[in-house]
Amino acid sequence: MVAHVRLGTAIAFPPKPHLDHIGMPPDVVALRVEGLAPAAIRLVWRKQESSRATARFVHYATTAHAAAA
């Protein structure tokens, strides 16, 4: 996500803990934005993906989402 911001092809609204975890490159600016409603996010991957790591991540993410609902 930050790579796309650095390339100028995207803006992002990541949660602060995410930014704390990845660290901010010196050429990227992060400002606090208040008043945004919670948003639905989408998990996206290549249709022909065969990585076991991707499969584990998708399984974990969808299981966590279902448990939180």
C-alpha cells in the first residue's frame, strides 16, 4: 500500500497501528483524519495464486472476520 502511495498511484487510510508497524518512509506524509465511518475492506489476490502462505492468510482473515461478525 505504501509503495503505491510512494509511486503516486494511490492514497490510503491505514489505521495508526499499521503505520507504527511498517514505519513511514521519509517521502510519505501521514496526517490524522477524524470523522471517517468504518469502512468495508476487501481481500484481493491473483486468481491463479498457488502460494500456501496466501492460502493460509486468506483462511485466517476470513475466519477472523467471521468470528468478529
